[in-house]
Amino acid sequence: MLAVMPRVFVLIRLIFSLYRCIISSMEVISSPFTFFDVSNPFQAMWLIFSNGGWFVIGLFLLNQLWRLWMHEIQAWYFDHIQHVLLAINVPKQTEQTPKSVENIFAHMIGLHEARGTLKERYWLGKIQPNFALELVSDGGNIQYYVRLPRQYRNVFESALFAQYPDAEVAEAPDYTEPDYHDPIPRKWPNDTHDMWGCEFALERSAVYPIKTHPQFVDQVSGLFKDPMASLLEFMSTIGPGEKIMIQITCLPTIDTIYDKATKEVRKIIKADGGEDHGGGGIFGGLAISLESWWAAIWRNTLGEDFEVGGKTQKREQAPLPSIMQHLSPGEKATVEAIQMKASKPVFLCKVRWMYVGRKEVFKKTTAIGGVVGAFRQYNTSDCNAWKVESMTKTSVRYLFTNYRVNRRKYLLFRAYWNRSNARGRNPFFLNIEELATMWHFPLIDTKAPLISKAVSRRAEPPPQLPMRSMERPRVDLSPSRDEKEEETKHDVPDNLPFV
């Protein structure tokens, strides 16, 4: 109780100080303009505008014009980037783990471009292009896609073939375009199709990781229990006229979350003083400020130095304690997981999915349960978890429901076909391990029957296979006998295979 009383007195004194400041400010403001009738709102508005308010309004308008200009030129720059959609098939008997896909994403970090000159950024609208990882089930036929700028195709294929030498990559038509053989409507509502979709968001700060593939390894048998197997099995069960589309947009960046992760770890282990100051936010910060102010008052009163026996003694400050050795096993695991995530490269990502189907076969509840349930496999109670972003899901309950639902359907599908990293809710950081866990190629024991896979294996020709040029060496029209014998002697027999 005695420890709380000083804070109460400080809070009361602060309230009285604020009250006096407000009264004094009102007297200063009202005194020069007593000849105005401030009871008239229009006259009060003109009073504010003519006495400096125009400057604030002008700054606001200039800021909005600048934002509009940057949005327009960046949209123009993005629309003029040539993209390519690649369909990927991997062999049926592949034994590669998600670690191989993690290496591919580590290679893709190299796609980050420099910011460019001032002219490129603020006149041409240069931005960092992103790429999209997609998993699509069209009537039960599952296909892996990657959509990226055309100039980066060789970079991606090199990284892919280095890990999967027998993979097949082919340019595919965009299944979101109107000229696709089974197009998806872009106008909602319509008479033929219905749609449900949303974006996924992280429940906690991005420094906390989701459950990744090392945690899906059985501790007894050592086998990897693929979390994508159930998702692939479900996606193969939908019928004709239905589509499930999952998309992860990835923006290469050189930013790291190391600093934020370090602050979060120090907060958990209480390395900044060994004492928990309570919750954050405005009131938490106010409590910390008041406590620091009260400590400063006592320090100024008593002084940093004090006298004992006529001699000035220096106060010794004890080192800030840490309770790392007193953490529970769960808290220690959380600290290790945060530091592990911060140790690997990250992408700025967004995750969205849609279920589109003809109205006669549309089964919204089944699709939501299958996809959302599959994503819950990556949730942990001590680190992070996926949640449905309520502001983007295509269902509402109150006030103008039809208009709001159709508006959300249009916005979600527009963000999907643009592969936008900006539209919708704010993006978040995922490292290469998390991405590889959520998007990797099926393993050898995945039995989903309709996954597109490479049929044959590639093989290089034998290294000692004899070869000859397509053009035979020219000889004189009337060669001598010795030349004929020499040519025949060194020529390769015709009954051998050639490349």
C-alpha cells in the first residue's frame, strides 16, 4: 500500500496540472478574439482558417496529393512489368523434404533490387516486384504455380532444378483471366457462380513463428508427417465446376526482424530490469513514465551521492538482472523459436485463398472447414497462429450485407488476380522455413491421386558416347587414293548411335 501511495499522489498532481494548463490555454486563445461570436460554428471555422488553419489544411492536401501521385505512378510501373505464370510438376518418386524448397526461397532472396535513383522512384514509380506461390485445385486436379516477372524466370528455374533435377516447368495461361477456358467471373453478384474467400493474418507479432517442418518430424520413428498432405487430399475431393485457390505473395526484402525479435526476447526474460511494468499501450506507457518521473524526483532530492562520516560516497548501481534461468520450459522454447525465426531471411508476405464454384455445386461450409482446418495445423499456443482476417472475409452480418459482401468479393478477387502485396490488410514477415512448410512439393508418400506430377525422369547422355558434326567434312571432287583411305580410317562407323 505504501508503495502505491506515491504514484497516486503523482497522478492527482498531474491531473491538476493538466486542468490548469487547459484553463490557461482557453484564456489565452479567447482573449484576442472576444469580438467574434464563437457560438456561430461557421464564424468559428473562419476564425481558425484565417488565423493559421489554412497552413495545416494545405499541408494535409499536399500530403494527400503526394500519396495519390505515388500510388498512380507505382501502379503504372507495376502494370508494365511482364509477368509469367509457371506450372511446376515434380516426379512421383521424389524424396526431397521441405528443406529443398527452403533452399529455393533462400536463392530467391537475391531478386531484391536496389531502390534506384530519385527519378526512378518518384517519377517513374519504380517498386520492388514480388512473386506469388499458388496452389490451385480445378475440379480436383491440383497444380503448383509460381507467378513472377519474366526476367527472373531463369533465376527461379536454376534454383528449382538445382534441388529437383527431374522437375518439369512450363509456361501456363493465367487461370484468372477472362479468356481462360473456364473463366472466373469478375462481377459480383452473377447468375452462374458464387465465391467465398479471405486473407489469413497472424494472431501475434510477426517475430513469433508458426509451426514449421522440423516440428512435424516424429520423435520416435524420425518420419516427416507432412502437414500439406491433408490439404492436398481435401483439394483433390472437389468436383467439376469448383475451384480452390491458395496464394502466398512474397516480396523480397533485405530488412530483418532481428532488432524486433531481440526486444521481444528481452521483454520475455525481463532483461531490462527484472520487473514487469504491466501492459503496453497508452496507459502502460503512462504508468512507466510516471514511475520514471517519481524516481527522478527522489534521485534529485537525495542526490546520486551521499555523505557518510563526512566523506562523499558514490551509490553503486547493481547490474540489471535477468530471469532466463527461471523461465519455464515453454517460455524457453518460445525464446528459442523467436531467435530461430530471426536468424533466417524473411519475405514480406500476404496469404489469401478463395473457393469459387457454380451455384449448383457450391459447398461453402465444406470448403471453409477443409482449408481453414488445414491451416490450423501450423498453429501453436506458445508462439503464433493463423486467423481469418475478419475485414477481408466475404461474409458480414449487419447493415447493407449484400452490398458489402459483393464489394469484398470483388476486392479480394482483384487482389488475387493482381497478385498484390499492398491491397487488403497489412503484410507480415515470414522466413524461408515458414514458407517452405506452407508451400512445398508433395512427398513420395502423399497419395492424392490428381496432383500434377512429372511422368518421366530426365537423364544425361553417356559421357563417352561418340559424337560427330552434322556437316560432313568437304573433300576434293577427285581425291587421291591415299586421301580416301585416310578419310575412311578416321571416319566414325555409321552403325553407332549419335547425339
